Amino acid sequence: MKLKMKSILLAAAISPMALPALAAEEVKIGVPSWTGAQAIAHVLGEIVTTRIGGSVEYVPGNNATIFQAMDQGKGDIDVHPDVWLPNQESFTKKYVDEAGTVTLSSNPYEGNQGFCVSKDFGMANNITDITDLGRPDVAALMDSDGNGRGEMWIGAPGWASANVNEVKTRDYGLLDFIEPIRAEESVKTARIKDSIAKGEGYAFYCYKPHAVWFMFDVEMLTEPTFDPANYQMVQPSDDADWYEKSKVATKDALKQVQIAYSNSLADRSPAIAEFFANFQVTADDVSGLAFEISANGRDPAEVAAEWVNANTDRVDAMLGL
């Protein structure tokens, strides 16, 4: 009887120390390559660690990798921090609508995308519309490698928007004059800075929110008003002949941008899943965060911590406090 009582008392003494470890919430956050996504990923992580008391691991990956991991529900990657719709609609249709393994948060912010040039380059050469890039004189000013076509950055490898922009370059009739370039976003940023410093021509895919609006004096070119009849985009994940079967000769519609997370997270880390469902930031929030990271070269974790500390009431609301 004494031995049994000692065992009970020992278990009681140990259990308060053991329970937090057993009950600890954890999440693996996917981190795509663009700065806005990196910023939001670290804001999510900061709130999870400092306000929920959970643990966080950041996992780099492209859209396909992150969505596949969320679909599998094993905890390899639990959340995508910056889902642009309809750009990534092929993924949300597959995993949110059809498989039902992924959930979108309900508080999106608005995104706008197009093509930009520096204001000085645009004003000096009367460049205001996307079709102006197809003028031989403009293309020659953008040709830095001497191959007869001007370079235009259309996005990073793995971006759905880069596929759209490749089709646009063709359907706007620019391919004889413009060479669409895919490269990491850091390459684009360096090229913008260099072209402005040297007074050279350069055009690039741009979107709001983004740090570029704080970093450089640039302007977005006009495009034909969004028309669903002239916007038929097929992504590579849907069809191997996506390029031939797509037609995009119009501006993109304004975007809805939100986070997506694995449905399995609700069972493994319910408090984190509930927070994700209520998460909300604005386009201005994301532009400011991205600017601090890109332009000022600051650590995303440090920038995120500052933002969370400065927005206590908003964070409390996301947490239902």
C-alpha cells in the first residue's frame, strides 16, 4: 500500500513537468522565395512562439512543394503564408476544393500586379503602356546583352505568375522585341538598382504589396482592362501543353491574398490552427515589412517581432482575446 501511494505521489509530481512537453503546439511554416511571403511567415512564427507558446520551424519551398506537404498532412509543412489567387488557383482547386485537405484563411488582403519601369526611363522615352515595350527603340535601350531583344524579368522559377507573364509576353506581341527572364527576385532587385544608377532601360514584373515601391521610383504600365474572355490561363500543374493552350491578353484581376494551412493542423495544434483561421494583415503591412527586409537588409525575424509588438491589439483580436 505504501509502495502504491509513493508511485501515485511520484506520478503527480512528475506530471506537471511532463504535460507542457506533451501538449506543446508546433508548426512548420513554408517559406516561398518572395520577400512578402518571408515577412508574413515570420510574423506567423513570432505570434506562435511569443503569444501561443508553441514551437516553429521554417521550411523553404516553392508553391508546389508547400501545397503537396500540406495535403499529406504529416506535419512536414503546415502552412503557406502568402497564397495569391487566382495565380495559385490550380493548387487551391486541387487541395482546397477537391481533396479538402487544405483550408484558406478568411481574411485576405488585396494584391495588384503588372509590369513596371523606372519613372525616369518611362518619362524619357514616353513609356506608359505595356505595348510601348514592343517599340524597337525601347527594346534596344533594354538590351543589355546585345542579343537584339530587351530583357524583362517575369518572375522567379516556380512562380505561377511567371507562367502567366510568359504567356502575356507572347500574347501582347512582344516576343520579337522582349526576352522574358526568370530569375530569383534578388536578381531583379539588383538589376533595377543598377539600371537606374546607369540610366539604362529595364522592365520587370511588379506587384503590390512589395518593398519595391519604397525602394525605387517606379511606375506600373497600363494594360488592357481585365477581361475574362481574354484571360484563359492553364498552369503546368494542370496540363503539359499549358503554354499552347493558354491565352492571356489582358491585365490580371485584382488579387485576393491569404494564408493556407493543412487541415491536419487542427488535430495536432488546435490553437495554432484557430489563430491561422483568424490571421489578417493589410497590403500596407506587407509592403512595410518587405521594405525593412529587402531595402534595409534586416533579419525577417527581427522585423516581425517589431511588428507584433507594435500591433498588440490587432494580434489580440486574431487570438480571440
